[in-house]
Amino acid sequence: MPPPPSLQVRCYIRLSASSNCNNPTGNASMSVQPARPPFPEPPILLREIVGTVAVLTLNRPAARNSLSEAMIGQLHASFNAIAEDKRIRAAVIAANGPAFSAGHDMKELTARRSDPDRGRAYFAEMMNACSAMMQAIVHLPKPVIAAVQGIATAAGCQLVASCDLAVASEDAKFATPGVDIGLFCSTPMVALSRNVPRKQAMEMLLTGEPVTADRAREIGLVNRVVTAGTERGAAIALAEQVALKSAYTVKLGKEAFYRQAEMSLADAYRYAAEVMTENMMARDAEEGIGAFIEKRAPTWRDE
């Protein structure tokens, strides 16, 4: 049985210099050489560790870093790994190319229109998978910071809004332009409306018009605007600043922040009082308060 195609060596025949058309016997000297293997596809998500900060870089510049099925899956898996890795205390999401992310991969989605159900099942699967990935950022017990170097549209804007903090290049722009193609940005709306005031969110959703980095800072979508080309370094520096704190305290505080935001005022205060009490009993709170009183640097044990 011949080997499978993946194991077969592609060959080509090269006539040696001694062969010529006047050789009536056709005894050409031949050498068989393997063809050069094709270049491997570059990874769509780059991962690196800078000190105690994990940096995830979207790497589909030709596709404007659209959130394909594979990209969504790799991001979600990376967040799960970061959650379990005690060496990592914060994460940064960056991107290569002129766009941070143009949102969902519309070519990938449209290709499923030929399914018997016209793509309904696949569309639902992708929207739910993307929503779960965005929620993984919120549930991650470590801060996640977006470093936005270009446009962030639709689900790309949602990705920025889902991060705990965001640093943007002065050239960055943000938009939820689904309405322009007959597809209201309903899932991006969830994260966007939890970051910016309602009327500003509705204006972005209804007009599809992009907002500048400075305007995004004014309405609360990003924290800082920096010189173009420095956003990645600025985001890492911000992550490193947070990474100096007690990991236990940051985890407790991040979870409490998002939970209380969905509660009534009275319920939020009751819950926050419980969290503060629990926090006061932690070893790091005892150490931190003691260090403050004694005017020394605290030594965290993350417990």
C-alpha cells in the first residue's frame, strides 16, 4: 500500500548537463530531489511572557485581525491557561497590522449560507462562542488590558470594551458599524453599553460612525491615549503596575466590581460590605495595613 499523500515525497526530475537532444538512446542522467516544503502558516495568535505579564497578539493582519472561529477558540483557551498560571499576574491583548480587529470574520460566516439551515446553527454557535470568550475576560481573576493600535470595529470594539482597561494609540478609532450592512451590533452592544453612557452607546450603534481615540477616552471606552507606536509598551507598563499589587486582592476586587455593577444600590452595598469583611481577614490585607502603619513596603503572599 502506498504511503498516504501527507507522507509522500514530492520529487522532480532534472536533466544533467551531459544530456542533450542528440542523445538517441535517451539515457539522460537524472537526479531526484525533494521539493521544498511549503512555508508554514504563521500562528494567528502570538503568545509571550514579559515578566509577570502575558501578552497575546492578534496576528491576522491581512484579515484585519477578524475574530474567526479559530481566533475565538485560541483566545478563550489562552485566558483559561492564564487563569491557572500563578506566574502571570496580568494580561495584555495587542494586535499586528493596521487594524486592532475588524470584528467577526464575515467571509467565514457567509460561507455557511449554503448550509441546509442557511447557516443558522453555525451563526448561533459562533455568537455564543464569542460571547463566552468575552465573558472569560471578565471572569479572569487577573486584569486584562487592551493595547489598541488601529481600528477596533464591531466585535473588535467589543473586545476592547470587555477588557478591564484599555490604552489606545492616538490614531486608533472605534465603531460599531453593523447597522451599515444590515446587521445591528447586538453582542458588541452588551459590552459597549456597560462601558459608556447610554446615549453615546446608542449613537455609535445607530450611526455606525467611528469615534476617535480622544473621544473614546472622553466617554470612558479607553483609559489612556498615547503616541502612535507606544501603545503596546504603555499597556504592558500599566499591567506591570497592577501586577505589583496582591494577586488575591486584585482577584477579589475585580470579581466584586463586575458583580456589584449588576445589583441595585442596596444590594451592591450589602455585597460590598461582605467582600470588605472577607478581604480584611486575608493575610495580605493584614500585611498591607501593617506595612502602611509601619511605613515599609508590604510583602505579598497572595492569600
